[in-house]
Amino acid sequence: MLAKVINEFLGNVEWGELDYLLVDLPPGTGDVSMTLAQSIPLTGAVIVTTPQDVAASIAVKSVRMFQKLNVPILGMIENMSYFIAPDTGRSYHIFGHGGGQTAAEELRVPFLGEIPLDIPTREGGDLGDPVLIGYPDSPQAEIIREISKRLAARISIATRSFQPLNVLAG
């Protein structure tokens, strides 16, 4: 069913002029990821993980699946890396520490950065108000901008290698 939705999404939506199209996929190596990778030429995939060992192991499987499908890996991002308590400023690694970076190093793919847990980010997501718009001067927004710059650089490198620039999956 999700594969049909992906095909509908790609074939029947008038996107207009785009610089990038990012497709947020469910974790793992399921039908949706494979359908997307086999349906259109992709510039590359961005793998998002969390610090836990089990999440990093799923990310490793995702990287290997995309590699088998000849989709370049643009990089890996670790989400929910830590939480900074708003009352004390102390950082807490609730889900462990460094799993994404370790997995990226083992797989020899670029590590694009860590995104901490952040209450305004969650609230903005619930309201449809991204943190980059709702809190553009926040540390969280700056982290996301820096990771975005690294990703844009990777896309630039991939497209100079004559990779097709259509969709990013991750």
C-alpha cells in the first residue's frame, strides 16, 4: 500500500520548480525505501539514526540496502543525540552517546551532525511551525542550518559527479 502511495506521490503531484525534494521514509529496509530507490534516479540517501546501538544497527542495514541499489550515501545524521535541561543547561545523553558517529565511521560515510532533543522543535512540529521559522535564532536552528549546509555540500559533490539530481531519501 505504501509503495502505491510513493508511486502516486512521485508521478501525480505537480511539484513545480524544486532545488531539492527530501522524502522522509520509515526506518529500516522495507518496501517503501526499495520502491523509491527503484522507481526514480536518486542523488543519494541520508541515513538518520538515534544514538542507541539497536538504532545504529538498523541504520547500518539501511546503508547496505541503498548501496546494493546503487544509491550513494550522502551522510548520516544522529537525531535525539542529547537533551539540554532548560532549567540547568546540563546535557543528558538519554539514549546513549555517539552511536550515529560510530556507525558512520564504520561504514565510511560522512557524519553530518547531531541534533539534540528540543522542546520547541517538538512543539513546532506538532503545530506545523518548524523551529527554523518559529525560533530562527535558537541554538537548535543553528544546528539544523549547519547540518543542512554539510548536506548541500555533499549534494553538490554528488551532482558534479554527474549523479542525477531528483530526490533525496532518508
